[in-house]
Amino acid sequence: MMSSFKTVELSEKTYESGNLRFLTVKSPNLKGRGDICLFVPSSNQELRDLPIYILLHGVYGSSWAWAMKGGAAQSAQTMIEANQIKPAIIAMPSDGLWGDGSAYLPHHQKNFEEWIVSDVPTAVRENIPEASDASVLCIGGLSMGGYGALMLGAKHGEKFKAASGHSSITKLMELKDFVEEPIDDYKTEGVLYDVIDAMKFHHDKLPKIRFDCGISDSLLDANRKLHQEMDTAGIKHIYEEFDGGHEWPYWQDHVTKTFMFFDKATNLDC
């Protein structure tokens, strides 16, 4: 099969560990290379057509963050072995590595949005035998990645079965507290920038949505407001609060809720 990408580099199984694989493709949307860290579950049985759960990292991070700081691969394998969720591929792409974070938006002649919603699923389906065109997609993330997951899930409900955010930035202006780059540098004419606006505009095709936030998180009020705005707009969703702040221990603990939410969304008519 001909590749959709001019260049592709996939790690060798001989040197891989922890069910992690590493994939780099040259993306026309990035105008260069993009990295994807992949968890592909181990099993005694042949695995085919597995769902693909995309996890987006926050500011300052890259494709390794969810695996090497969030323990996402270990959590997924443990849950699969305990029959808490069915086998799934976890795709953890970089955001395109622009500035402190691209926000997963199109800007500066690069389309960081299409990199995630188009290139990443295509790269996984073409290079990982356990995936296929039949693989269902879900999208989640933390902080800036939560913003990306909720925004892209809302805008591309035809592609994603479910979207989940942890400690999510909910409006582009909230990003200014995390990045060095001016917020105006992220803006392109005709693009929606606030999660609630995207959800209202695409109300008729939204995926299943959940999000959570720690009660010690600086973004708690923003997440509570989004929850209220969604309620007022009649947008079905799940919102939860837990102990914790804007920190890796919180995301390590609660990524399991994203996996369970995705598993239910992909395997049940819920």
C-alpha cells in the first residue's frame, strides 16, 4: 500500500519496550516531521481493528509526555489485563512543537489541527497492523491538550466517538498564563477559539463529552463555567471534580477515567 506520507520512520520491535512504539512522518500540515508515541497492547490473541485513543499533551511537552510522565501506557495495559477496558491503541502525538504549545490550532502557515485529526489517525492506520480504517477514534488530553481534545472533538464529531479533557483550558485567552508567545499569534481569521463556541456551533454532531478538574486547579472556575454554559445550551456531557491541582499526579490518576469513558463509548450504545 502506498503511504500517504513522503517519509515514514517506525521504531524496530527488537528495541521497543513497555508496549511503546515510535512513529515519525513528514506531514504536509506541519510542513515537516511530526512524532507520535504509540501504546499497542500485548495479547495472546491476534488484535485487529482496535480503537485509537488520541491523547494530547499540554504546554512545554511533546509526544513522550503522556507515556513518560503520565504513565498512560502502563495504566492502559493494566486496565486491559484486568478486563476493565477492551484492547485499544493509545496514540500520543506531539502538538507540532511550535513555541510553548501550538494549541492544536491552524496558524503560521501550519495546520496543527489537521495534523491531529487527519494525519495522526492516517499514520497509525497505515503503519500499525492492529489498526485499520475500521478503527474508531476518540480524543482526550490535559490542560492545553484538554482544550485541543474538546475543541477538535466538537469541530470533528463525524470523526470522533468521544472527547475527554482533564484540567482543560476552555478559552484561548486562558493560554496566556502558560505561554511566552502573544495570544494574537495564535489567531487566524474565521477560526473559533473558545470551547463553548465550538460546541454551540457544532451542536448537532457532537461526540460524547466528559471533562474533569481538580479542586485546587487554577482552571477550576473556567471548567465550572464551561459546565454551566453547556448545561444552559442543552449540551449533554459529564463533568466531575476531584482532589488535586494542575499537576502530573492528578493526570496520572484520572486518565483511567478517560479510558473507561472511551471504552464505553466505543463498545456500547450509551
